[in-house]
Amino acid sequence: MALGPLEAIQGVTDTGYVGAGRVGTAQPASTGGDFGTALTGAVDNLQSLQSTSKELAVSAVTGNLDDIHKATLASTRAQVTFELVAAVRNKGIDAFNEIMRMQA
């Protein structure tokens, strides 16, 4: 079975995009719990990704990194995750403001 372009990219190792099941299958971040727990987990994951990205960037600049692609992938992944967390936060704030505007 031939992989499509998106599946081939998602199958790249060391990116974290390969799910537990089939390549390209989205797995839920958590099986239960509340929104606050999920958001806290996302922020913790974001901090970890940013830390890894920073370490790899420093290694790339100092010449201690053999494969620049790892640094590029880590940086892009941290950026996309940051944008996602910021978008979810903004939507949460918008929803809260909308609820506060409702009349009883």
C-alpha cells in the first residue's frame, strides 16, 4: 500500500506525529476529564516542545547537531502547538464573554 504525501510526512520519526494506531489516525489527547485538565496538559506539552526546540536550536548554532532537520521540525512543531493553544484559549475567552452577555 503506497503512502500519500501527508501520510509520508506524518510517518517521519522523531516528530511525534505517528499515532498509536494507523499512520494519520488522530488519537484523543485524553480519554476523560475536564477541559481544564486537557488545557493544562496542552500547556505542559507546549513548554516541553519549546524547551526541546530551544535546545536543538542552540546545538545547531554551536555546530553540535548532525541533522538540522530535527531542529527545524522541533521549531515548527513548537510554533504550531503554540498557535493551537493560543487559538483554544481565545475561543474559551470568547465563549466566556458570550455567556456573560446572556440575559437571565
